Amino acid sequence: LPTLLIDHAHCEKKAASTAVRFLFKYPEWDSLCAAMGRLGREELLHFDLVRRELHRRGVSFRGLSASGYAAALFGASEPTRLDEMICCALIEARSHERFLRLAAAAPDAGLRSFYARLAEAEARHGDVYLALAAECGAVDARLAALVAAEGEIVARPGLPLRMHSGG
Ligand SMILES: [Fe+2]
Ligand SMILES: [Fe+2]
């Protein structure tokens, strides 16, 4: 549980940092900037909430090796805005799926409701990125290709056990 929460805190921090990175990368893309301003703030709020759960359990936040999941997913994508937005949508959707499972399986009621609340947010974030993807071009074919790649990556053996890896 401590490793799970530490990894989760890093995920929220990374999600916030990705949103801010897009603000720098695409300053002229108005709808993206509006969406990323909101999303970045919400992800940082999630980071604070996970840190509070760590404190509550007496666990110190620390560095943790990455699973390589996101890097592998972006590595399987094409260097287009469309693929970039779809990859982010898939990461959010996978978070949603993992949080739903944690909402059912976490060892105490507080943590179960915590993950149920966060699952709702991650589902919404997936839709935000999909809407941005739809502004870039035809989504369906690239979404199908990247869903297949993501499914293989998330189940890939040998990655360290993290929120988005470990089969
Ligand atoms: Fe989040
Ligand atoms: Fe998110």
C-alpha cells in the first residue's frame, strides 16, 4: 500500500506537469490552454490529496522508479497532436480503470471512497483529451491502433509493478 500511494502521488504530479507542458508547447491552441489550465490545477489537487493519505499513514513521500508505461505508449505513437492527445486520453482512461478496481479492493473504507471519487475525475479527463484529439483529425483509426498498443504495454511482463503496469 505505501508503494501504491507513493506511485499514485507521482502519477498525479506527472499528470499536472503534462498539462503545464502542453500550455508551453501549444500556446496558440485556445481550447487546449483552457482545458489544460483546469486539468493541471485538478491534478495538483489530486497530488495534495494523495500526499495527505501518505501522511495519514505515516509514509514519507520519496522518489520511485518509473514503470516505463507512458514512455512505451508515446514510443508506439506517431509524432502528431492527434496521437499525443489520444495517448493522454488512454493514460487517463487506464487510471480510471485502475481506480475503479482500487475503489472495490482497497483495504479500508476511507481509501475505497477516495478512489471512487478520483475514478470519476479520471474518466472526465479521458473525455477532455478525446475532445481535443477530435479537434486534430479523425480519431477512430488512430484510437484503435493505440488502444491495441496500450493493451499490450500495460500487460507487458518485466515492468515494475506500478499503477499502470504489471499486468
Ligand atoms: Fe488525477
Ligand atoms: Fe487525470
